[in-house]
Amino acid sequence: MADVKKEQERKELHKAIWNIANDLRGSVDGWDFKQYVLGIMFYRYISENIANYIDSDERAAGNADFSYAELSDAEAEEARADMVRTKGFFILPSQLFVNVRKTAPNDENLNETLEGIFRAIEASAQGTPSESDFKGLFDDIDVNSNKLGATVAKRNEKLVKLLDGIGEMKLGDYKDNTIDAFGDAYEFLMGMYASNAGKSGGEYFTPQEVSELLTRLTLVGKTEVNKVYDPACGSGSLLLKFAKILGKENVRDGFFGQEINLTTYNLCRINMFLHDIDFDKFDIANEDTLTAPQHYDDEPFEAIVSNPPYATKWAGDSDPVLINDPRFSPAGILAPKSYADMAFIMHSLSWLATNGVAAIVCFPGIFYRGGAEKKIRQYLVDNNFVDCVIQLPGNLFFGTSIATCIMVMKKSKTDSAVLFIDASAEYEKVTNNNKLRPENIEHIMSYFTDRKDVPYAARLVPNSEIAENDYNLSVSTYVEKQDTREKVDIKELNKQIAEIVAREQVLRDEIDKIIAEIEG
């Protein structure tokens, strides 16, 4: 019953987002629309989060009718220091979403009001441990943009619609885990625009089912991990799968990621808050992971998951410092300048804990190309770091029909072999894309945990055989494809042909007789 209720709530939420999209259609394109909706949702979320926190404290202390939203700003100031210490930020009652929404239709300077509130929220964290988590968070919500309207009045009209649309969303009672509603809204928006655009604002979207598979591959036999890391974290959906599957309290030291795109980096931090990950439990950085890694002090990580950019360019051997970088130097060669894929693999391996597991989505080329990539594969296989290679179906990812793979790496393996899994047929066709169903994920996980040969599906290959195959790591090299063509018995076929020919001759003789009689 609970599932039916949840699905109903989810449908209502999606409908509300569509309604806002229709209201704003024409002036704001998909990617920008997503920024505004998520930004205002985030504003509502942190407003309600801080108000509910203060209200429940006061009511527990016997002040039954207390409402933070109804306090004067002067009275509320007393709570500032404590809130910044506990929550990482502070919002005055007049700045709360609920109060701004009430006055919005009559506020001729609504754009300035919102701009001031966003800056005040960021400023409340300045000089505190949460500063880096809040700095620039609202940068992508430009309330003065022409995209919202040509005049201030038109922009404010759109902003009122946004505040009303998001205010009307049924996000439930916090005690009933509202966070799912925020998370669902976020994921719906991501899917809505990823499926339309394939790639939005420089961000590839990892489908939820692929995220779940990657997460589960790193968690076999574990009920908790020290921390999780994604070197190309995008909007953070892979990291957040751990909170969903393990429970955020079982990621003991938090969620770590790095993202080069500023807009996506801001979305990732917002996403952490929307999923109720507190400021002291995540550390997301904005820099180029390969040339300016930001988490040296935090590694090693027990779980690493990633869907790094494919075939992206990087400095490679044009930067003389990189060959001596401890992340890349063990292989004795750098990934090619036109293909940074193996650089992400080496970076992840370097930061992996001794008892950790890394699961990384890869384009197939890195498994068979020669040159530097082959030498890096040789290093990985000879040192027994490659645990498993999984061939996924094609057309799983928005924006590319290519059949990707997953490479699983470990530093403490119990055998000297690589498990190859052919999961290319494990999918269900949904509209234009393929999708991993729960049973497909279960099949892949059972092959992964059993680590045994299964005809046409999985094969455990000794490292020595991989070396004989010139360090080719393509699944098709080791797992035979099932021949689904109909089997033909040649002897039986020849016999049938002989019978047909004989019968044909009898019929011809009969016809000749009939013709002779007619002519006679």
C-alpha cells in the first residue's frame, strides 16, 4: 500500500514540475529552467529545514505554539551563531520561502529581494567550516536574466509563478522522509532534460539503474564504507546512490567528489543538501581532477564510482610534471592526449583503499586499442588490479547508442584472474532507449559474486591468458556469443531435397501423360 501511495505522490510531483515547465515555456530553455526550479526548490528546502529544526526544538521545550516564521528578524538574530554552527547557514524569518512567497505578487522589487536573500544565505556561512559548501551556490539562478523576461515586471511575473509552483509541490512531512520527494523531483528534471538533449550543459546523465549497478558492485559483502568518491561527479547522483542503498549514516566519513563544470558543481552541492547530506558530510570540489586533484588529504577511499567523460582531451605528456605524478607514474606512461579515459582509471586506482572497490564506466576502445593504452592495461593486469569487465547493452545512456563497459578494480584480490561478463542482452527496450530492469541487475550481480564460468554469459580468465591475448580486455575476446540461429541437420536436409526432387519428377511424368492424352 505504501508503494502505491509513494507512486501516486511521485506522479503528482512530476505533474507539478510539468505545470511549471509549461508556465515558463518559450522564455527559458531546458537547462536554464532546471537551474531555476532546482534553485528555488533548494531555497524552499533550506527555509523549511531551518524553520522546522528551530520549531521542533522549541516545541519539545514546551513552547507549543512557537513558529520561527512568525518571529521578528531582531528576535531571530539570537539564534544565528548556534544555527551556523549546527546547520552551516542561517536565514532570517523575513527571508524564509514561505514569507517571501506571501508578499511576492505585490513586491515590485522581487528580483532584488531574492537576489539579496541568496547573497545573505551564502554570507551567513562566511568564515565558518561550511563556507566552501555554500559559496556561489545560487550563482546559476540569475533572477535578473533576460531569459526570464525582457522587463523587470515580466521577470518578476515569472518568479512569482516559480515560487507558487514550487510552493504548491506536495513535499510531505519531513518525518515521512520528504527528502525522497526533493530527490525524485531532481531526478525527474535530470531525466526530462537529459532525454531531450542527451547532454545538457556539458553533463552526461547516468541512468539510475546504471548508478545502482555501479554502487552494488562496490558494496558486495559490506554494510558500511569509510567514504565514497567520484572523480568526475557531475550532479552527484552516483554518490547519492550510496545514501539510498546503504543509508547515509553507513557512509561513515562522507561523500567526496570533483567536477570541472561550474554549473554542474553547483548542482551537485545543491543535490547533497536536497538529499539531506549535512555540510560536514560532503566535500565537492570544482577543478580539473586530472591536473589539479583536490582530495589528496582525504584519500584513500573504500568505494569509488564514476562515469568519467569519454575520449576527452587532457594535458598528457605535454605537461612534464604529470609523468612523475604518483597517480600516473607507476604505469610508466601517460594516457594519450586525445583520450584521457585511462588517466581517470589510474587516478581512481591510486586513490583506492587496500580493501576498496572501484567501478568505472568505460568506452570500449580503451580495452583493445594499442600504444599507451595497451601499456597501461598491461600494468593493470600484471599487477592484478583488474577484477572484472562487464559488457553492458547498447543504447543505455542518453546521448550515445554505444555499448559501454564497466571496469571493476581491486587492490586485494584472492585470485590472479579477470572475470568477464557479457550482459549485452540484459535489457528491456523502453521507447528509444534500453533499460536495465531489476532482474537484469540481479543476473549481473549473481555472475559477479559467483565468479564462475557460465556458458555465453561469464568466464573467469587467468591473467596469463590475457597476456597471451596481447592484454586485450574486450569481453567478446573471452566470452563466446551464443549462436541463436536454427541448427540444420545436413543429412536430413539432403534426404528431404532428394525426396522433393523425386516427387517433382513423378509430377512431371503425370503432367506429360495428361498433355499427351489431350493432344491425342
